[in-house]
Amino acid sequence: MSISINLQEIKSSIPESITLVAVSKTKPVSDLMEAYDAGQRIFGENKIQEMAEKYEETPKDIQWHMIGHVQRNKVKYMAKFVSLIHGVDSLKLLKEINKQAKKHNRVIDCLLQIKIAKEDSKFGMSFNDASALLQSNEFSELKHVSIVGLMGMATFTDNLSQVETEFKLLKSTFKILKILNPKLLTISMGMSGDYKLAIDCGSTMIRVGSSIFGSRNYQ
Ligand SMILES: *Cc1c(COP(=O)(O)O)cnc(C)c1O
């Protein structure tokens, strides 16, 4: 099995307008570099410390996406280099990202994570919370963050019609919130098992790990 072949297969099966985030979590830098050498420049990690270590060891034209749940006290470790934070789920977190971005004289792009799955284990905001955040004065005062879209994770299930319903919910949420905030452009949804369905439902950014790098073993 070859990482570069997997990557080429996925890229040739999706429209060019779709952004592919190669999810390299748990994988060694050597695997990541195989994807890099095949042309991939956007990588996703779900742990800030692991991402920061990989950032130090890899070429500086890589765009690093934080796709996991973000702890506020760790934002400082990625503020100088992260290019997109997918999992923003509170104003409190956004304020911390703003504070750390300011120290580096940056504006950090973020996605609001919307809870679309029925599972309790999934993080994310309700439509009402996201809508209130986007219209709040407190948010309008944050000059070092920019909300550029939404992210969602479907329920982990074989029931594709349920997954489809959840993806469509994210798309319709996006359409309404975009009226409040025209800066919203990105819908991050779809992983190895469901990215084709996600694209059919309106995804603009997919996060694919195991279909590129092989299955992960957590030890
Ligand atoms: C791990 C992960 C992915 C990639 O999952 P695969 O099934 O390996 O493609 C996508 N999104 C998030 C948030 C993840 O944590």
C-alpha cells in the first residue's frame, strides 16, 4: 500500500474545488513527508502538542489544520503557525485564540463546530448558539480571529441515511448563518468512510486520514 497512490486516487475521485485535508494524526513524519512529496500541503492533526512537534520537523509551506477538540490552555502552542482551527465551539475559546493570535500579530481562521450527530460524545454548538455568537458585540470586537465556515461530524454509524440527514443539516445551517456572516465559505464535513456522501451534500472541505495513511493503531 502506498500513501502517494492513495492520495492520487482520492484526488482524482473528487472535484478540484474540494479542499483535501490529509489527517496525519498518530502517523510518523516520514508518512507525512511521503504525502508532501506527492504534492499534499494541507495536513490535519487532532492534538496540539503532536501538531506543534510535527510543525518543527517539516517544511514551512505546510498548512496545519487543528481538527480536534481544543483545550484553551494549549492554544498558545499553535498560535504562531496554525492555519485553520476546525473545532471552535464557544466564545470563550474564540477569545483565547484571539488573545494568542494577537501576540503573533496574526488573524487566525476558524470554523465553528456545529453539533449535527445524535451521539453525546460529539462536541459542537447548536444552531442557536452559533447564531448568537456571530451576532454578538463581543465577537465583533475580536480582531485576530476570522470565522470562515462551519465544521461537523456525523454519527459513527453504518446507517448512511442518518449520516446524510446530518450532513444536510450542516449544509442548511450554513446557508442560514451565511446570511448573518457572508465571510462563511467553508463547510468541513466528510472523512474516509463518508466523504463522497459529504461532497454530494455540499461539503467544501474533507478530512481524510485512514484512506490515505492506512488504519491507525493507538498504543
Ligand atoms: C481522525 C479524524 C478524521 C479522519 O478520520 P478517517 O476516518 O481516518 O478519515 C477526520 N476528522 C476528525 C475530526 C478526526 O478526528
